[in-house]
Amino acid sequence: MALLLSRLRFLGPICVAVLSVVVAIVGLKCAMPDLLHLLPASLGVCSLAGMALIWRDIRSKVKGETRTVASLFSQYVAVKAVGWLGKRQRGKLESDTLNVKRVQEETLQKRLRKAANTGYGKKYDFRSITDSNVFRARHPITTYEHYRDLISCIAAGEEGVIIAEKPQILAMTSGTSGASAMLLSTKDTTSDFFLQGVSVCLDIMRLSFPETDSLQRTAKFFYTPTFRQSEAGIPIGPNSSTPASSRHMLNLYTTPAPAFEVLSEKDTLYLHLLFALKDPTVGILEANFASTIFYAFSALQDRWQELVKDIELGTVSSALALEPTLRSRLEALMKPDPKRASQICAHFQKGSRGIAKRLWPRLHLVLAVDSGSNQIYGEMLRENYCLGVPFYSPFYAATEGLIGVNLWPQEPNRRYLLCPRSMFCEFLPESSLEDETPQTLLMEEVKEGHKYELVITNASGLFRYRIGDIVKVVGFHNQCPIVEFQYRRGQMLNVRGEKVSEALFLDALKKAVSQWPAAQLVDYCCAESGIMGSSSGGSDPHYQVFLELKGVRNLTEEQRYKLDICLQQDSAVYKSFRIKGSIGPMRVQLVAEGAFAELRERIMEFSNTSPNTFKMHRVLRRKEYADFLLGKTVS
């Protein structure tokens, strides 16, 4: 019975106390049969007392308006359950960091044992591999080409190729470093992400931002992706959080379930905003990436008057292409609210800066990844729409699975503790990335201050796989490395071997923009002159830079050249090539407002990328994308 109580701790100390009383009564029943007739009454009294205490706890918490008792209770139980699980998993993670070598060896053996009877496992004789040294000596370092044909066989229905089970999804990558790749996603991938990632980060969030331990609803911006089927009927699409995968949690969000039946991203976003605006007690804004929240606020700024009208009249805009029955279901959830409409109108008349906190005075947090290619969007949100609202960038993850968790949400630099039970990790030193047979290091061998490319062995059929991410080890938590994401190998500018990373270029760009009076950076990307052809406008290899700015319509040639100077100051290699004339000056072009939003739609359409997983390409590798932005150039 004690074990039962320990398993039920997620119900909170109140429920445990009530259950303890029940257990005591059951004990009395065994010892004193004469009291049997008192048991039903005693149980009833204890049940009522327990429910009263739970209800008092619910009433003491900040909660959303117009909530039913059932929805409050279900959220309360869910929060308690995940809270218990998060504390438990955090404890496991802390224990694992005390001996990463042992934990990593266990993780590797687990992956190898599971795949040992597959054709691939037999080829490399996984059964006879005793440790990581044997594994590294026997199995080559791989890239996607190593798996392309094998995954095609799985998509066609062949079993036992790389993984022991049928994949849940054929997961498409975002394609930021080239063409989208099709990878496998398994039950282990999903469970590892939830147990080692989501639950741990929710525990960190509760401790770091105690105001979030409430019964307020979250405005979560995510979309129903379009899946296609492989020849064997396996879904092909993103493996990120979707409304379908979160169906048991939808009552925690402001957006009602019928809205997720809308397949148009534009129309779903309108509904996200409509129902979020209706609720002045929203506690968290959430999305996979900060870019998704930034695009939401951009849409809000464009359509707030239309949204206010719907809230005032209790309607859903006729501009949305909705099925009649679906429209009726959504409009049934709307009631005229002229008071709230008037409040929203007054907030927008004060401008967009700090609008989030005015619309939702009890907003405690923005929960979204804002590192890597999303850094720029996080900065713009903090400086404008979400001024004064804390941010938490919880995970470092990829289509390949969970890589790390952020235990330090209030630190300005996004640092992630590697999860030693999620993947077996190896590290290629940055200096040896181009070597034909590079030697890897293990978790316990890396050094603080050094940069490495991650090589992973995961739960879904990738072995010694180069994921293309370069990270910097910035410290250790016990024995486990803490890393900062630096750049993607495929997103480097490199016309003469200078290798300018995304982080390096963005730092130079921010310095230049700060020297352009009134200019605010909205978005940017680059293209190497080699893909531009005759439209590049110069004979020497150079960078074509496309900028969307607010506050200025034009830049002088001197201002444009500032960007080149700033990059030369930050990169000695780039400067040497510029001085020698091997690389020509950058061509900086301003594009029309909304050009990057249109580019985003084009890239998603071409690559079958979901809005939930889209990352803007900072270095364009397809000429048609660069030509599109050339056509949008205004200066």
C-alpha cells in the first residue's frame, strides 16, 4: 500500500493525506470486523473532505475566466501528474550527470541490443560490440547518404532493416542545410523526448517561474500538418508536437479543438489569436520556436481591428475559408464581448511595444526555443511585442531526437545540458571537420571552450551520424557537458574557404544595423554569388545580403559598406580575403515589407515543411529563392 501511495504522489500532498486516512480505515476493518458497518460512511466523509481540500487548493490558484469545474479539475490533475513526473526525471538526470561515462555506455548498449537482429545490426555484428571503443573501431562515421536507400526500403514496407519495429512517422527535416531528409521516428524517440525533455523542463519552469504554477490557460501556436503516406502506409511529415499528438492536453490551451481541423495556417493563426484575445487571463505564450510567436504578433498587428470586431460581435470573420458546420461550431463558442473589444482597442492605440503585457496583464512567460536561427526573433520579441515578459528556451532538439535541456532559463545565453540517456554522443573537434577519417571524443573527453560537431547514435536507427550542428562546450554540470549551439555546417558562407558562420555574420549584422539611424532588423538571409549567376552584379565572389528593415526605406552606399567593415572586424580570415581582393564587397539589398513572410511560405511549400518546424534559411542554397528576393528588392 505504501508503494501505491508513492505512485500516487502526483495527486499532491492533500490527496496523499486523504488516501492515508482511507488506508488506516481499511486497516481498522481488518483488525476490527465489528466496525465494518462504519466503513462506507467513513470513506464517504474522507472522500468529501479530500475533494473539499482539493477544491480549496484549486480556488487558491490564479485561473482563467469562464472555466468549468471539470476543465479546472482536469488541468489541476494534469499539472500535479506532470509535476511529480518532472521531479522524478530531474532526479534521474542529476544522478546520470555524476557518471556520464557509465550512462553513455549503457545508452549505447541499449541502442545496439535493440537493433542487433535487424539486417543492419547483423552486418556490423552489434551483438559482439562490448563497448564504445569497439563500436567506434567497427562502425564508420555516417551522413544521410549512408541511410537514404535503407529508409526508402522501410518506406516501401520492408521490415527489420535498421530498426526492430515499424516507425511511427517518416520524419522530414526542416531542410535548412540543404534538401529535406527523411528520417525515422519511433516510440522510443517520442517517449525519450517527453520523459527526459518535456517533463524535466516543466519542472525547471515551475521552479524558476513559480507564477506559472497556476490554472491559467496557455496560448499555444501550433498547427495541424499535412501528412502524406509512404507506399507502406507510414505517415510522412514532421515529428514535432501537433494538435493530434497533444489531443489530451487541448483543454489547457485557449484555442478550442475545432480550430485545429482548419488546415490553412493563415486561418488557424487567426483563430489562435481570436480565442487568445478573448481570454485576458492568458498565462503563457508557447510555440516550438520564437519565430512562430513573432509571425503571430506580426499577423496580430496587421489584423487587430478585424479581430476586435469579431470579439465585439461574437462572430468569426467571413474572410476565413471554413466549412459551414465547422464555422457554426466555432461561432457557438463566441459570445459578444464589447467590453473586452474596447479594452483591446485601447491597448493597440498605445502602439505595439509591450502589447503582450497590456493584452494579458497576468502573462508570466514566453515558452519557445530562441537560440540558433531563432535568436533574432527572440530578440525582436523581447525588445518590442513582449517587452518585460521572461522567456524560456527549454530544449536543444532536432528531428533526430532530444539532445539537451536548459536548466538555466534566466541566463541570457542559451545553454543546454546534454541528456546522456537520450543519445550516445561523440564529438568531432572543429579543426578536424574536413579530415577524411576524423577521430571523435566522448562526453568525458571534451574540453571547455572548444567547439565540436555532434555525432550521435539515437533510438531511431542512426549510428555515428553527423547531424551538422556545431556546439561549444561552455562548462560542465557534474561530469556532463553544457553546450551552446553555434551554427549549422550547411549554413556557413564560404566562397573562398573563409567559413563565416551564421552566429558570426549575425553579430556583424547587428553591429551594422545599430549604426543605421532608426533602422530595425526584421529578417535577413544571404546567398553566395556563385548561385546567383549573372544576377549577382559582380565578378569577384561575394555575399548577396537581403535585409528587411523597419524605420528606413533606403541606405547609402557608405551605410551598406558598414556591414562589410563590421564582418571584417569580427573575422580576420574574411578581412584577409577582402584585402587581397579574393572576395568582393557585399551587395546589400533591402526588400519589401512582408518579403520574408512570402519566402517562408514558398520554402514550406517546396520542402513540405510544417509551420511547427520551419526555420528560416540564413544561407540560401537554391537560386529560385534568391531570385524571389531579388524580385522583392526596393533598394
